[in-house]
Amino acid sequence: MTVVVTGLGAVSCFGAGTAALWDGLLRADRRPAPAPDTCGLPARPNLYAAPDPHPLPPHAAARGGEPAGRTSALAAAAVAEAVGDAGLTAGDLLDAGLTVGTSLGDIDLAETPGAAGRHPATHRVAAVLAGRFGIGGPSQTLSTACSAGAYAVAWGAELIETGQADTVVACGGDAFSRVAIGTLQRFGLVDPECCRPFDADRAGMVTGEGAAAVVLESAASARRRGATARAELAGHGWSCDAHHPMAPEPSGEQLHRSAARALAGATEAPGAVVLHRAGVAGNDSVESAAVGRAVAAAGATPAEVAGYAPKAVMGHTAGAAGVFGCVIAALILRHRVVPPNAHVSTPDPHCPLEIPLGAPAPLARPSVLVSGTGFGGNNAVLAWRAAR
């Protein structure tokens, strides 16, 4: 069964909306700002902060009475745009599915004064969204660390492919967490300047926050509604290294397996790859090599396929990253260009892919691969093509 995207939504450091996201990616000049003093850390890390979303109404609380936090509010803003873009009505949403990728959920509720004993569960974001939008179909929360968003989109596609839903709202979101940032700093994974994924001297990630959403539908459902398909899913695959809590398996064999499975349903090799690449040298190298092998097996010369790393200008948005990747893939397919990579002084000589710099690059073929990886070796890869 063919799965298409009919709606896109985003809230990022560039502002609210996919138009602001695309404009910011094309400018390729965003640099992080120091986190607020209230973060409670001994050193103020840099952060790609999202704007404050409209607060959810008081009744928008998950079961158990916990209030909705910042991640839920960001996700609700992204879902509202995606649902509006798709033209879905309240009636359409009654049987729609919902998948949510998040790493920490409404973590701010546990990090505010007086929050002792409060442990907001990640699945409460989905509960808030389901209640806010009246989404009554199957609902799943994916919390596979940084690949959660990519898993959420792929799992949403599976719900459609297996006949459990005709329409699925897939979203991902995470807000700034001082505990998470402090942990990353202790592990030495944070670049003190900015995120430089394609620079030979990259020194780590920079945290971002935000939310992204896509409306997935069966092609038949989209035709019945007269909806415009923004992109079509050619294939998806996932795997787990089971190698180390943080580091990827050095050969990248399982990530390659996911990419190869995603590309198995494609009719042509990708013209671009939206990489998970976050500025952590070892992880970046394993990903590029594994994806490069899959691209070559699909019939393309890797050096002619554009590699793109959006985290350079929007930071690592954790559970939202994979959904952002899918939204960006749909925008690349719409505009037929790949945004330039930012903060590159000396291009990584070991990356097998082309690294567009300075200006947008033409999309060689109307297909885009999205790679998502996460702590624990969780990999999810999706192949997108222009809607037919």
C-alpha cells in the first residue's frame, strides 16, 4: 500500500512553521545562543532554542492530572500546522492514528522548582495530543533516544500499510533539559562553539529543541479527500546494533542494513541524504560510510549524492530530529534543491558524499533518504520520492 505525506508542520529555532524552517535552512547562518542562567548548570552551554509556543489550555492535561509541559506545547503547534496543511477535519481525525517520537517528553515538569517526585512519562505527550485534536485511532509512543522521530514516522507508515489506519499523524518533539545537557557535557559530547557536522575539526553536538509533524495517508485516502501529496514513501527499515549504550557499532553493518532495506523499494538511487550527523566524529563517520555503501548499492556514485546535516543550524532536537528530517526531505523534493551545509572550514575528507557549501545545490534525482540513529544503536531510515 502506498503511503504519502499530505501535511507538514514544524516549530524550530527559526520560528513557527515550515516556511520559517526552510528559510532558515537556506540562509545557513544560524549560530546557537547561550542557554539561560536558569538552566542550573555550572557552565552555560550553547543552545538552539525554539520560540515559546502558545500555552495549551488548562484542560489539556494527560491522564492522571499532570499538566502539559513544553514538549507537548511544541508538538501541538507542529501538529496543528500539519493537520491544517493536510486539510483534515475533526471527523477525519476520529479514526486517525497517532505516533509520537520523544526522548524525554515533558521533562520541564520535573526540572522546575517544587517538582520533587514528579516523573512525567514520555507517553503523556501522545495523550495530550490525542485529547487536544480528537485523534481517536491507534496511538504509539516511540522513545528510542535520538532516532525516536524516525521510528515514529516509520511506525506510522506501518499502521497504514497493515490496514490499521488510513491516516496517521506522526510527530516528534523534545524541549531543552538541563539534566540532559549536563550529562552530555560530562561525556564530552558538546561542542563549546557551534555544531559543525561536516567539518574535519568537529567537536560534538549542540542541543536544539522543537517539534515537527507529518500527516501520513494511504494514497487512496488522499485521493478520496482530494488532498495534495507532498511526498511518497518508497521504503523504510530499522535495526539495532546492540553494541554499546552510546557508541555505534564500528562497522555500521546494522545501519547499512536499515538503509538498504529502505532503498529496496525505491525505483532510483537518492539524489540527497538528510543525515543524522550531529558533530560527534565517530558516530558521523560510521553513518556516512554505512549510508554511502547503501547508496552505491542502489546504483549511485556516493560523491554525486548530496549529503545534508541540518543539525549544524538547528541543533540536535533529540526525539524530533527524525521527523524534522522527513519534513526537510519533503521540502527538498518540493523545491528541488538541497540547502547548503553550515559551519564548514575544512570539509571532512572521509565523507563519501558530496557536501554542498555556500549555496543550495540542485537535487540530482527526485528522491531523498533520511537517516536516523540513536543511543543504544537504534537505527531507522526512510526513503522518500516525489509524489506520483
